[in-house]
Amino acid sequence: MTGLSGADVLERATWILCRSDPTQGPGDTLALGIPARVPGTVSGALRDALGEEAVDAVLAADGPETFWEYRTRVTTVGGPHLFVSTGVATVSELMVDGETVHACDSAFAPWDVTVTLPPGECEIALRVLPLSSVAVPRKPRARWLSPLVSDRSLRWRRTPLVGAIDWPGARPVVGPWGGLAATPVTSSPDGATHSPSASRRDSSPLLVPSSPAALPPVSPDDDDAAAAPARSRPLPPSAVRARVTQDVHGVVAVDLAEIAVGAEGCRVLVEPLRPAEDDPPAQRVTASEGGAVERVVSAAELAAAGTTTVEVPVADPLLWWPHGMGAQQLYCVRVRAGDEELHARVGFRTVIAEPRDATHRGLALRVNGVPVFARGTVWTGADPYEVAADPCRIRRMLRRLRDAGATMVRIPGTSCYETEDFHRACDELGLMVWQDVDLGPLDPPDDPAWRAGLRHEVRALAARLAGHPSTVVISGGTEVIQAPVLAGRPAEQWTPDVLLRDIPATVAEAGSDAVVVPSSPCSDAHLDVAQAVVERVRAVLALPRGVCDENGGPSGDAHDSFVPPTPATPAAPAVPQGSPVDAADGVCHYFGVGAYGRSLEDTVTRGVRFAAESLAFAVPPEPAVVRAQFGTDAPLDGEETEAAWRAGLAHDPGADWTFADTTSTYVHRLFLDRDSDPDASLAVPARPVPEDSIRGHARRLELERATLAHVFQRTFAQWRSSDSPCRGALVLSAASTAPGAGWGVLDVTGRPTAAWYGMRRACAPVAVSFVPAGGDGLPVHVWNDRARTLEATLRLTVATVRGGSQPAVDVPVTVPAHGETVVRADLADGTFRDLDNAYGFGDREYDAVSAVLLDSHGRVLARDAHLSGGPRRNDAADPGLSARWVRTGSDGWGVAVTAEGLARFLALDLPVRAGGAGAARTAPGTGAVTDQPAVDRVDTGTTAVTADAWQERDPVAEDGYVHVLPGEIVVLPVGGEVTGSVRAATRVRALGTDPVAVSEN
């Protein structure tokens, strides 16, 4: 048996990156080389060495003869070494002492090549050539073109599209994003050795961890920790996986093909780990409570069974749940062979798509048998310059999304595959992952060699993700079906065979249990065909190698080979009965609320079932971040900052508008125009506001933030309601990729925006939200994602237009596990009150209503407030704000806010960096001293803010854009390190009012 022995010789290698270009001189900095890291990309190395402002100019200067080269020198004893990588973008060569030993023209094809190294010191180099250095066929022509991608050759090239689409902050992925490892092997797979030599195997790769301590070798609870071997390394992700059987027991399967199993055999130990994140005490577990399962396998036993796979049964496994629904239980798997140990983490869970029929259309997921309302974002990466971002930054950003109530992130087909650090973090945080195959809105070639390469890529991807319980959906790409539909192509061209046959069959063949979606978006018919393919493949592979026999031992393999089935693709009718982009069918990309300017009720009337993209707006950062990035509160009001602001605006290539226009549409509807309020509940129309009355960009940004907080909360609340057919909605996108108003619910620094706060109120595991029903009253929806029934009290307080608030009404509520309860606020006191002025009998009497959910000890679980008749107010009075710092718990801080009148869209203005907080400073371009929170200026121009601008210790408000009723006290928690200078610099602001300082008592 071939096995790996020894450590990765490149694990601590020092790399330099050199640029070769005919136009550069011999003393050029890039010709001499700059420090680089692997895994990494050219843009990341340039950013680290030269600064953000230099990156785009350097990349733009690359010509057709330019190439980049990563170089390092290592000293080994020589002999065969297995070089592996998840991917190198894109046309690349592996070189040993100047001789090419491997070449690849795909950014996503895994490397798995054995090279015989000479003894002593040698140079290892990765050369990355221009895409144009590899010719692609010119015919057959593409059946459709995409306005997003101008380069027609990219449909043939397996390279990330992100750098080829004109999006703010988007840069090409160039370099070894998937890392590179070289491990000594006991013998060459083909038995041959040359110097230097390479032999390639068609198998899924070892994934190179982007951090040395990515997986701890031994749990600290382990009784055998003292006896653990000195050497420990991660198992290949594709070599271990867990599954739940029909009788709800678990099985862990480990492939030992890459392990040097000696005559004494090996031990496989499986034990539960303590969840990495906080969970309710009843759901916590320690290794000793769950117990460990061990199996010893001899080499003779493996040889007799004719397999390299060992399976370990786990009775009654503790299940992994999405965030909010239960614990993120993981198990540690350790394989000990000789003096070596390998380790991995797995989780047990089931995931299925609910059956579809004429009544139940579209995609709906069940995890562990429980229906799931999946909400979250489209992932845009944790670092605008790197795929393999810093693991701490990845986790911080994912935790921020989770704290907004997200339960899913989607990696789109226009980006690059993610690292193991990302997927491990999702496992631990309870974030389900929807993984697109890297295919975008281009016509995939119907070429045998191209399709074979894609299958190899998808097989490796699905195999390495199969061990992650967070991976629940694998899709064939982004808008591959939508593109020909919207291009007006005939129905028979809508669905390439590669989406309905190749990808579903390959995912199932790789052993993944994820739900397969042909493409996002797609129709029910497409989902059904893909599911039939997957089920047929899984039926053929029902008895894989190493399946446990009745004694728990490995049995033989029932299948020596596998031939993918040929499903019957439904013939396209002469006149289609529906479109694959319909909102209620299959999977949709929903931009009715957003780019298409529909009213908020459109999210309900369209019957959205699962929106894999939605709510695309230009989302401005918080005021302190805008000041840090642009040196002013109003970038469009200054000549120097206007260009930089416009460069960061979310936009689509070729469009003569930006998503700032989209946001402006809803600002007008909510605050400026007559008779166009999306709430449609002002029986007495508000006065239209003249356009010129919005004086200055700062005031417009204030209205945009309030608008987005309102729109995001209302939309998600409507979708989450049990009255809605919606079972999933993902925002475009997780984070902006440039300074300014991008698509992200997080800005480019990773800080929350107004959209994040609105999303959080409607999406938290335990949440309360008003969803006005017009003439049918004012319902309050109470959600409980937890696995236990929630017994609580809903406290309702009503503010009147005459000032002050009426006595609160307490309503006992019982919310079932994974369920919802609805209370009519307008009937809560035993009478009918027209709280939303829906009927308009006389003057409006009520100004706002708040709902506070309290546990049995009086602690606040959730809160929401509704502005009667909509958020607009004519000639709103100053609310008379006051605020003070308070302790929340033993070491937390919060700001307690109260108001004499109604305060709308109240938020905290925290300093971006604590270092300069509280000091008086000069407002840029004015010479005047300002008392706004001080910040350290961040160099921008048109480049992104420094990647590590937001750190875990930086203060951040955990709630914002709330409404405070007269006399009410609302506490806004503040996370991070709250120093004295932070407290002194913090301000409280509400819509239409001047900021107010926060006192210390």
C-alpha cells in the first residue's frame, strides 16, 4: 500500500513572488521578488508588500507575455514526494530546479502528482502564465452571451469569473489559492522513479490547511493525550465522512489509502467534542458524556476485505444542527498507525429536499427531519484580496453573519472555491453552506474533454466537502439556466446536459449527501430530474467498499465500477408552461424588492419559495466608517471624495444606473413621495417632500440607512411568517468589496450596516416582529427556532400622538419548538384599537407600538417596535434623547437610551478605532473643530480599506435602528473592547436629530 510518511516539506517554506515582463528593468522590485505566502494570490502579496493603492495599477499593467512565479528552496533527503493542491489559478506549471514536472490549465482541478526530488537543496517554483497562453476553440460559437462577461473565451476556461466582471473591488484570482504541500511517500504510486519525475493520479486531493493549527490533534479531554504520538497531521478532507443510517445510528468511514499502515495495523478513534460556540446548557456535551468508539484494524484484515476503507459504527450519535436549532455537535476522528497520528472532524446530520407536487412547489430543506427556513447571504469572501484569507478574519465575518440570524451562506459560481478554514468555521458556527460549482452565466461547452475535466473537478470538490455537516446544497452554478432564458433563447437551450446529468451524478458518485440543485435559479422540473439522477446513482452505490457487516467488520464491494446513468431529460414543450426564473417555482433570484422597485408586499404576492439571491441594494456603511474611509460624512459633496465614492457603488456591468438608484427609490417611497409608502397604511397621505429639501449627502445617507433597516426587517419578517410559502432567502451579499455603498450587509471592513440590524431583528433564533396586515390588524409574530417550547411574556406598549405611552399589556405566549406564535396587538387588551390607522376614522390616534418578549425571569429575549402608519412623520419633534453607559452582565457594556417623545431609527455612533477616540480634531477641508468620534484616517482613493480594519476587540453595536417610545428604556448592547476613550467618543443618533453624547452614569 502506498502511504505518506513524514511532514510536509513546504509547510514552513519561505516564498517570494517574482514578476517577469518584457517591459520591466533588471532592478525592478517585482522582478527581484516580494514576500508571498502559499496559499495565497498575487493580489494579496502585492497588497502586503506594496500597499492597497498599488495593487490595481500593477495588475492592470500585466501584458500577454507577463507571468508570475512563486519560488522557494527546500532541503530534503530526496526521493518521491506527493505534491498536492486544491487549485492554482489558472495556467500554471510546477518546476523543480528549473525543469517543469507538472502543468495545469484549470484553477479548480486538484493537483495530486508524485515528483522525485533530488537529495539536498533544490528550488521549487510555481509559474503562473497568462490565460491567453493556452488557446481555446473558437467554434462552436456560444449560443448566448452574457452582459456580465465580455471575454467570450472564458466559457472554455476553468478560471474564477470574479476578476472578469466589472464589480467594485473585484480582482482576478491569480496564484496558488489552494495552497501547495509536498509530503514524502513510501513508494511511488506507479512504482517508477525518475529525477525529477512526476506521476499523476486521478483522485481527490489532500487539501492544504491554510493555518498550521487548523485542527487540534488531540482533544484536551482525552485520557490518552499523554500517550499521543509526536507527529500528527490532518486527514485528507475527502478521506473521512459521517453518515446517519435509516435506524438513526451513525457510521464514520475513513479511507486509509494515503496512510502507511504497517503490519501492526491501525486504531481509529471517534469521540464527541465540546461545541466550539456557546449553546443552551441542555445541549452541551463533553467527550466523557458522549463516550468514545474505537476500532482496531489489522493490515491483514484490510487485505482480506480488499478495501482501504474502515467504518466505525456510532450508536445514537449526537446530531449537528444549524445555528439556533440545536448544538453544533462535532466528533473528532483520530487514526493512529505506528508512530503517526492523523485527525479530522466530522458531524452527523441528515438533509433532504421536501417532496414537490402541484401544491408544494420549489425547494424546501429539512435538516434532521425538521423543516428549515434558511436565511443568510451570498458569500463574497473575507478578504477582497485573498481567497485563503486569515482564518481569524474568516471566523469573525462568519460570526457576524451568524449574529444577524443567518443560518446559510452561499458560495456563488462566479467566485472561487473556499478553503478548509472557511468550511470548518461553518461547521462550528452552525452555518449551512450552499456551494455552487464554479460555472457562471456562460454557455458551457458540450465538449467531451471539457466535460470530463469538469467531472474530475466536481468529484474532488464534492468529496472534500462530504465530511462537512455544514454542506447541505451543491448547485451546478450561478445563472447558467437563467442566462439563456433572459437572452430569449428557445426553451430547448435552457438547460445544458452537464447540469442535469454530469454534475448531479458526479456529486452522488463522490459520496456527498448534499441536496443537488442543477443551477441557481432553476425550475421544479429541473430539480426533479437532478434528484432522480442522484437517487439512481446512490441506489447503485448502496453497498460501497467497507460497509459494515453484522459484526461491524468491512465487507466486500458490490460494485467494481460505476457508469453514470443517462436520465431522460423532459422534452421542452412548444410553448413553455412556466419560466425557470419564476419566483414560486424551484429556486429563484428575487429582486422584485430591490432592483425592480416593487412594493414590499411583492415578496408575499409573488409566492417566493427559495430566493438564492435577493435584496440587492447599495448599502452605505455607518457614519464613523464613512468618515474613516473618505474623511467626511458626505463624500458626494466634495470633489476629491466624489469619484472614490462612486467607484465603490454597487452596480452591474453595462447598466446605466447603479444600486444607489435602487436604494433611492425606496427612500422616496418611505420618506419623500406622496401616496407611495410600501406599508400602504397611511389613510391620510403624508405631504410630499421637495427634493431640494434633502440638503447634503450626509442627510441622504441618514435616510438610506433608515430605509434599508426597515426594508430588510419587513421583508425577512414577511418571508419567515408561517403564512408565507418562503423557505429560504439569501441576501446579495455578505460584505461589500470596496469602500462605500456596496451590496453587503457588512461593509468592506466587516462591520455591520443598517441592513444587518434590520435583518437581525427578523432573523434571530428567537425573534419578535410586527407584520402589518392592513384591515386585518397588526399581528406580532414570535419565532422560536430552539428545540424546546418557549414559555414567555409578550409586553405590548402603545404610544399616542398626544405624547406619552399607555399602560403596557402583558400577554402570555407559548411558542412551540421550531415554531411560531402570532398575537394580534390591536386586540391584545380585549378591545379593538386601530393601531396602524388602517381604517382612518378621524385623525390618527396612535404613534407607535412596541413588543418586548420576556422570559420567566423578566430578561429581554427580543424586541421590536412599529411606527403606526409607516415610518414617515411630518415635522417630527425633537424626541429629547438621553443615554448612559450601563453594565450588561459581568463584563459587558450597553447604552441605555430613553426619550421624552418618539425616537425613530435610533443607533449608536461608535468610534472606528479606539486610539484617537475622544480627541478634538479638524473636520477635513474646513479647518473647524468637530466633536464627531475621532478615527484614524484610512488611505482609500478608489481602493479598499485595509483588510484587517475590524478586529475582534473593536467596539461594535449589537443592535441599532430601533424605535424608542416615550418613557421607554432600551438598552443597546456593545460588543468588543469598550475603553474609557470609546465611551467618551460614543454618540446616540436618531433620524432627524443631532447626535447626543452618552454619559457615564
